[in-house]
Amino acid sequence: MSSENKIEPGDVVKLSGAPNLHMTVDHISGNDVTCIWFDGSLHTISHKFSLSALVLVKKKGH
């Protein structure tokens, strides 16, 4: 993965199989990426995903 496509904290990502769910990267530890997002009731959800399951949508600040 090139540096411009490298997923980093603050980036917006989605699961490769769920294109409508955009999440913000909170923390990365090795190949584990913790993401946060809001559910339909605006509750914050946090979950850990494998780096290989995520697709970069937008870099932080862009």
C-alpha cells in the first residue's frame, strides 16, 4: 500500500463488503484497526477490524 493509501488514525474507511457504512479510524495496532461510527440512533459504536477488511474512503483533513 502506498503512503497516500496507507490507513491512519483519523481517516474515513469502509468495510469492503459494506460500502454504505463509513467509519473513522481511531487506533491501529499491527493489523488490527479500531474504528468508530454512529448507529441509526446516534449512539457511538467502536469495533476492531482486520486491516485487510477495510477500504480507504478519505484521508484525514481532505
